[in-house]
Amino acid sequence: MARERHSDEDILKLLREIELKLASGHDVASACRNIRISDATYYNWRKRFGGMGRAHLSELNSLKKENARLKKIVAELTPARLPKAGIC
């Protein structure tokens, strides 16, 4: 069986579904089984995305993009272009 990759938005939606099932009296194992994920996956997702809303997620994604852009700029700098102030 192939592993399914979920987007961050999908993970937030699934975590919300599990929270609703838990609030209605289901246990974690049955709530995860209904959504077709393992208990370990649920706990990892909860640790990573717990308490995060869509606004925080979009902010996190924009920061990741900016970080990648800045890393690319730094990587393109060669030691010859850096000032001789002892940075290298």
C-alpha cells in the first residue's frame, strides 16, 4: 500500500476532524482509524501543528519561502565578493 502525503492544510483539517470525534466520545485509536492514519501519525501531527490555525500556517509558509530565497542569495555569494573583514 502506497503512503499518502498530506498537505499542511489537509493535516489541519484532519486534526480538526479528530478533535471533533474525541469531543463526541471516541477514543484516539478509533478516531484515527476512521481517518485512516496511525496513532503515531496523529501524535506527530499534533506536536507539529497543534494549536495552529490557518493564519499561522500561511505565515509559516511565507517565512519558509523567504528563508529559502535568502539562503539562495547567500549561497550565490562567493568568497571573492565578501569583504576582507575576516568573514571567511
